[in-house]
Amino acid sequence: MQDASLHGRVAPKSKSINVEANLLEERLEYRERVRTTAKNRVGILLIGIGLSVLAIPPLYRADKAAQAHHAFLTIQEKQMVARLDELKKVQDTAKPIIQDQQIVASLHRHAHEFLGQMTLFFDDVNPSLSLQNVNGQVQSGTIKIMSQVEATSYKAAFDFVSLTAKSPNSVEPPIISSMNSSAALGKDGVTFDFQQKIKVTQ
């Protein structure tokens, strides 16, 4: 049955028009959303490109500077290693010389000390004494003085021993042994073996 008015005209299909209008409106809204999304994406992309354009040159320059600095430090390190090797060679060459110089200096110092201690020992000898077979030697950092002594009396002998005991750096009191009577320096004379140890200073 046809839709018609009393005047014989076909009635308009309002429902169909409304659906088409709704679809058209939704289509327009969808297109607007797509267009907005596209604009936003393009804007973000342009901002990213702009930031990249601004950031890449400084980063590139910083990277180049870092590479140049690293290359400079590498060269410096190689130079320092080479210099260190040279110094080690010089040190190895000079070490025996330095050691020899130290040994010579030590020998000079110990020789002076040995002569000084022997001089002090002889200074302790007075006219009431006579030294026989004086022997001085250095062993294990110790000066050892040995002698056979003639004295005019026991008192002169013990005075001499007491005096030598006051020598600087004396390790222990002097040792006397084999004391016997001897008329070499008088009727009350004695003879004995004398030994004294003195530490060598470092």
C-alpha cells in the first residue's frame, strides 16, 4: 500500500531522512576527529623534528669533543708509559752506582768510627801500662778490640779497665782474662788479656 495524502501526493519518508542525516553527521565528526588526530600527530612529528634539529648538532659536537679528548688522553697515557719505562731504565742503570756510593759512604763512616774508637782506646793508656799485640776488627756491626796488657800493679790494671768501660757505644763491660804476675813493669806488675766490644752506629 502506498503512502499518500488526501491530495494524492506521496508522503515524505521522514525516518529515512533522519538516518541519513545522522550518518552524514557521524561521518563528518569522524572525519573531523581523523583530521584533528592527523594534525596533532603532524604537530608532534614537527616538534620532534625541530627538537632533533636543535639537539643533534650540540650532541654531535659534544661527541666529537669527547672523542678528541679521549684521543688526547690516550696519547698522553702512551707518552707517560714511555717516560716511565725510560725512568725505570735510568733507575736500573743508576741503582748499582747508588748502591756503590752508599757502600763507599758507609765504609768511610765506619772507618772514621773505627779509627775514633781505636784513638779513644789508646788515649786511655797511661804510663803505668804497656800494650802488647793490639788487634782491632769489625764483625757483624761490632768493633772488637783485643790486646795483651802489662800493668805496674793490679790497681793500674783495674783503673784502665774501668776507664775503657766508659767508651761510647760499648756493648758490654770489657773482659779481662789470664791475669798473672809479671815483673816486666815492676815487682808488683801484672799481665792480662783484654777484650772490649763496641757497637758500630748505623
